[in-house]
Amino acid sequence: MKKLSALVLACAAAAVAAPAAAQFAKPEDAIKYRQSAMFLMQQNFGRVAAMASGRAPFDAKVASDSAAAAEFISRLPWAAYGEGTDKGRDNRAKPEIWSDKAKFNDYAEKMQAEMVKLNAAAKTGSLDTIKTAVGGVGGACKTCHDAFRKD
Amino acid sequence: MKKLSALVLACAAAAVAAPAAAQFAKPEDAIKYRQSAMFLMQQNFGRVAAMASGRAPFDAKVASDSAAAAEFISRLPWAAYGEGTDKGRDNRAKPEIWSDKAKFNDYAEKMQAEMVKLNAAAKTGSLDTIKTAVGGVGGACKTCHDAFRKD
């Protein structure tokens, strides 16, 4: 367990430190980029969450692969929220993303840290451990969506 | 260089062996999933390709991060080409994807192997090495698109 915690912290640091130096040709591309990343993340996380809630049979390998994908992709959307990317393609970003950037970044980093925990949990192969981590990710998603995503 | 080749081969094997046990609620989701993955891959690869061609200044860190993202994401689209996912959302998949699955899978695996090489090349920080690898990826993309993607 100590080993796991150390790994989680190490990975969390790496995730949070991931650079956001993406460049986009136009705002439309940035919006499509973050929407694509969110969709891939949601699909992969959803697969693990379905197992955690009993809606799908537990498959440790699928859970592990899906959590790894969700964790990796959780680092990607943020570079695509640059100034001027509120318009250009239909999207649900609230203006608060840019007016309260510190809070947005904080929520984004918390979600990434929860994804790192989920990835580590999925690697243990223990459904109970995964259930706890799924709750953490789900909470972090909801907190951010409630504050920064239009209905 | 020997070390690099060994790494490339090891990673290529891992990539090709990556499981495709994704499940989608409906064909529309599968199509959106592969389109999202292709877009993220194209954007990340495009960033490296722009440096390789001189259209963007070389930034070793951005190149390395972008290549790593492109390589990871290159494993994802294939699980979303299941039977019955030719329709459900506007898309450019040719019927040959399902009628000539062996060739499609072969092209998909070749592209992933080129992405592994690109990721390794980007980690060297050598623009010349990256240029060669960008050519390999670009060729693999084109070969598959020519055969399996509608104009």
C-alpha cells in the first residue's frame, strides 16, 4: 500500500507537470481537440465505472487498459482552453473557465490526480479498490462540470 | 542506436498486442470514438511534422510530448471498427475495412509501429532522426487512408 501511494504521488506529479504547449491552427481545432479528449476519457472511464457499479462484468484487463487510457488522455484537454477558444465550434464551456482560470486549473489538476489513482487502483486488480477510485474520479468530474460546463 | 532499436521493437510489440476489448453502447459512439482518436493523433503528429518540415520552430520538449501522445493514441481507434459500425454517424470509412479486415489490421499495425519509432526518435532530441520517423508515419497514414478512407 505504501508502494502504491508512492507510485500515485509520483505519477500525479508527472501528470500535473505535463506541459500544455499545444498549438492550434484555429479556435475550432482547439475546441474539437478538447471535446475529442473528453469523449475518449469519458468512454474509457465509463467502461471502468460500469464494472464498479455492477452494470458490466468485471474484467481486470479491460479495466486496467481503460484506466490507463483515461489517465493518459486526462492530461490532454487543458492545452486547448487557450484565450479565444470560447467560440468557433458548438461547445459547452462556461466563460468562468477564462475568468476564473486558477479555480479551473485547480479542478483540472484534481481530476488528473484522481485519474492517476484510478490507474493505480486498476492495476491492483481489486474491484473494491477500483470502486473507491471510480468514486474519486466521478466526484472530480462532477465538481468541474457543475462549475464550468453549461447544461 | 542498438539500444534504441531494441526499445522500438519492444514498444512495437506492446502496441500491436494492445487489446481491443472496447465496448460501445451504440455504433454512433464507436464512430465518434475512432474519429476523436484520429483527430487527437493527427493534431499531435501534425505538431511534430510541422517542426520536421520547418513550418514550425523545433522545440524538443513539445516534439517529445506530442509524439508520446500520438503514439499512445495510435493504439485506440481499432477497437472501434467492430462489425456494424459502418453507419450511425457521418464518417469516411470504406466498406473494405470490414471486407478486407486482414489488410486493414496490417496497415493499422504498421502505422502503430511507425508511431513507436517516432516516439523513440522524438526522445533523442535530434531533428534529423525525427524527420526520418515523421516520413515513416506519414507514409503509413497515407497508405491506409488511400485504401480505406473515402475522399
